[in-house]
Amino acid sequence: HMPEGVYIRGRNGDRYSSGSLVLPQGFIKGKVGAGDAFCAGMLYGLHEGWDFEKCARLGTCCAAASLAHEGASEGVGKLEDVLDLGRKYPESDPPVRA
């Protein structure tokens, strides 16, 4: 995970990359915890047996939710609220070709 997006390579060699959400001016209140929030979203998706794309999408949305508040975890709320960010804001180009 990086500010520009995510790149994943699975054990079987499958690769996936997607961009970060394009957030409006003033949306970001703090950057503390965004990487941890991304990781939490990815781990949740993996635990649920989701594919790379769905896991990365949740991770990206969790990171964006975290950015909306100064603290590390205050912005990460209910699953559906977090995923709404992904419906509300467009995704940037993937940082890496996969």
C-alpha cells in the first residue's frame, strides 16, 4: 500500500493493482493510521475469503476513512459507511501495471 494505491502479488503469481480514492480538497484531516486502516481492511477481506480486488477496495476505503479525521481510527466506522466512500469518490489510476 502506498499513497498512490495498492499492488498485490499472490502466492500463485496473480497480480492486482488499483489506485487510491481521489478525495476532495480539505477532506484529509490527518494521515496517522491510514496505512494501518488499509491493512485492517485487507485483513478483514482476507478473513472473509474475498478476492484481491474486493480486499483492496475495502482497504483503500478504510484508509480514506482514516484520513477524514486527525486521529488514527476515529474515521473508520461501520463497514457499509466505509464502502460508501468508494462509491462516492472516484479511483485514481493504478500505481503499477498488473
